Amino acid sequence: MRMARVIAGWLIEIDAWRNRHVDISAAISGFFLLALGISLAVGGLTADTYLHRGVEQGNEEPYVVQPTGDVLAANVDLRVFADGDLSAVMDALLQGGFRYVRQPVVWSEIEATQGTYDWSIYDRFVEELERRDIDMVAVVLGAPDWSRAPESLGASNGPPTDPSRLGNFARAFTERYGSSVPFIQVWDQPNAGDQWGGNGATAAEFLPYLAATYNGALAGYAEVQIVTPELALRTSDLEENADLVFLEALYAVGGEPFFDVVAVRLDGGTTSPDDRRISSSRQNISRAVLMRELVVRSGDSATPIWATSFGWTRGGSISESEQAEFVIRALERSWAEWPWMGLMFQWAFLAPPGSDAEGYAQVRADGTATELYRRLAEPTFQARATADETGFAPMDSPSVSYDGTWEDQHLEGRTFRTTNQTDAELQFQFRGTGLEAVMRIGPESGNVIVEVDDNIIPGGDEDSPDQWNLAAFETLDLPIELVSGLDYGDHELTVRLVSEGSLTMGGIIVERDQPFVWPIILLTIGALIAQFFGLRSLALLVGRRSGHLPRPGDDDPWPSLPSMPDWRPGRRA
């Protein structure tokens, strides 16, 4: 009770002071509310940047067309395994759900003598991987001594003196393996001295080698895709951000035409995948956003980014269970928020004891599985990994299945699927809140029925409102909004041709509404309210001081009522 009386006394004193100093009180209130509004607005902007920097909804154009989909991938060096162990390692990769492996291809092992090739080691790898439907990303490195400058032979790795020799090797490699090795990564960490003859390469020095590999590889197999080298984050002459500096310089010297995918090394460090702070000096998973921003800034926003080494090392502050949890959550975050991020290669599938990669490995040297491997191999996570999430899904995605007769059309660098068979249909498993589809409209296009989760989405055709009429005078491939406003989660799309004509589709865009919007909305509303009342208070003050508005007490807003005569009602008889 005593405390209540004290507080009540303070309030009375404050109110009395405000009545005695009306103008000062109004000024203080106005400026305080304006300052509060600005603070809330800045807070909203800061929260928006923290929560949404790098987050895309999937429908941004130009679309990032990932050539592989969202599947699991790992780094592995199959050369270290004896013949008797190789099959078991590959079976473990298959059981873990891995569909891509990143494998070093050492040029000096294949062409130790100029013009003489020994493919026996890699023939075995490619054959065993193909049998398990696992694709290889070949990291070409290690020039043979005969091609290198004599002064560079002291370094463990180095380039040839003539870039055309690397191009010739790339051509011989792709001529031999063709579609069995669909991706080639050009070198590994060329900006590090020990990987480039003792002195790290500059972007201008590396460009001729990149161009020669690109041209040579495509001469051997026209559909091979080229990945930029994984870059060292720090070098002896540049303490940090060496990868960003190198890639930006590579764009500046005209390297963009000679690669299809940008590689980034992504170490989670000691923070969880929920750490959304982004800084060039900070080691966390969100550092990938800096690479995306650089690529967009360079006018190359349609190019995919791959994390060619990705993960957390267990030990120290990261336990084995935390490592597994962090990797799972990072993959889920990437699939949901980063349509520009494609394959994320586990740092090491298996590593020798004592190696730098041992803490990242999913399988221990004695052959036992870590918790990370077990979590990735769980059927529920495998199902999540095969469902398409935010971004562009090509028509040959594993999430798309077809009934009826469909044919391929290769246009604009991707595969379209077309059918003329009535009642032919496709099903698409996805995780998101909405869908667009690249669909062909034209004189030969027919009507379709669109269903999501077995519910028909009306198309508005004049004769049959449930159908989508794709007929038009001009043939165009257009993104068409099919559905929006779904709850974020797993859904199934069905598109069925129901009339004479054709159905042709060139891709499906999975959309996801921006997450974590409500804090931004609340802060923005609070900022607007505070600004309104702050400006109102100052406007009233100016009006009173200028004489345009009455001051409090000048006019009584409640005038006295006229006096009434005293009367009493008469009593009833």
C-alpha cells in the first residue's frame, strides 16, 4: 500500500508539472515519440536484414537452374582404398543416399609421360559409381613434372607452363568418360601457394587455365559443366577473404563465360546454422550469402553456387551429436531459403586418422558410422532430401513422375517435357507455399486440370471453369502462377491433359513465403504509430504557439448548463 501511495504521488506530481508547463511537456512528448518511432523503424530494418539477408522466395528472375537438384553429396578420395575395400565404400555411399561424389583426378597419375595415358585407376571408379547411379565431380589438378616449370617442382602441386596442355588433358578426359562424369572442377585452391607452384595465382594468371579447360572439356563432351575451383579463404599474402577477392577479380578480368557453377568452401566454425550474422571476417554457414551477393553484383545471378566442402568438425566445442544436428539443419535451411545454393558436399566421407579432415568425416577410419552418417541415412531425411524445395525444379527432377507418353525437348539449355496424349499426367512432390510452372501456350495447346493435394485448382475456362485453357494465337513459354497461400510443408501437384492438343512444360518453380515476417510487421506498425503521435504532438504545439489553436484552459470545452427552476412532481390523488 505504501508503495502504491508513493507511485500515485509521483504521478500526481508529474501531471501537475505537465499542466504548469504545457508547451515543454508537448515538445518532450513529441520528440520522444519521434525518436521512439525512428528507433523502432531502425530496429525493423535491422531485424529484416538479419532474418532475410540472402533469403529468396524462389520466383526471382532469372531463375537459378540447378543442374542436379537437392540431393546429398560428399567429398571422397577413392584412390586411397584397396581393391577389396572399394566396393564396400561405394555401397556405404549409396546407403547413405549420396548421389554425387567430388573426386580428385590427378593429371600426373594419368599422363606421367606426355601423350601416354593410363586410365585404369579412374576407369574402375567411374564403372563402380555408374553401377550405383552415383555421379562424379572430377577435380582436375596436379600437373605432371614434364609440363611444369623446373623452379615450381618444389611445391606439392603446380600448373603447367602452357595452359593449352591442361586443355588437351581435359579434352582427353571428357572424350573418354562423356556423360559418366558430368562436371569438372578446375584445380583446387589455386590462390594458395602450395597448390600453384609456390606462389598463389591471381585471377588474371588463372584465367587462361580456366578458359583452356573449359574449351578443351567441351570439345571432348559438349554437355560437360565447369565448376570454378574451391578457393582458400586465407593466403600468406592476403590474411582473409582471399576467396571473395579472387572471385571478384575473376569476374573483372572476363572469366564469366568459362564456368557454369561457382564453388565456395563453407565451414560452420563454432556457431550453429541459425547464426545469421554475416561478415567477411566471420566463419559461419551464413558466409555463403557474401558469395551470392558478389555473384549478383557481377551480373551473374542465374549461376548456381555449390558448397564443395561443407560442414562442422567435431571435437572441442562441437560434439558428435551437435555436428550431426548442425549439418541437418544447415541443409534444411539451404533448401528452404537459398534456391541459388545447389549441392553441398560433406567435407569428408572418410578420412585417414590424424588428417585435417578427420573431424569432418562421416565414417571413422575403422569403418564405423558417425552419428552424422546415421542421421543423413534415415529414411525420413532421405525423403526430405529428394523432395524439391524453394526454387526452380527442372522437368527431369527426381521429384517429377510421369504417366502416359511424354517426349523430351531440349531448349534454352534445359529439358522440356511434352505430351499429346489425353489423360497423360505428371505428379510433382514439393515442399513450399506456392507454385509457378513454365507452360507453353499456343495454337496447339490443350486444356489441363491442375490439382494440389487432390484438390482441383480452378483455371477459369469459360466452358469448364475447373480447366486451364492454354490455347493462344502465339506460341510462348511463360511462367504461370498455379497456386499460392499453402501452408509451408509437403504437397503434391498433378497436371493432366484433358482435351485434344498438347501439354508442354519447361520447369516448376517452388515458392516459399518470406519467413519470420511478424517481428518486422510489429516493429513497423509500432514505428508508424509512434511517428504519428509524435508529429501530432509537435503540430499541436506549433499551432498553439502561433495562435492558430487555443491553449488549454482558454476555452472550456464543457460549458455550464443553464440553471433550472426548482420543481417537484405533483402527487397523485
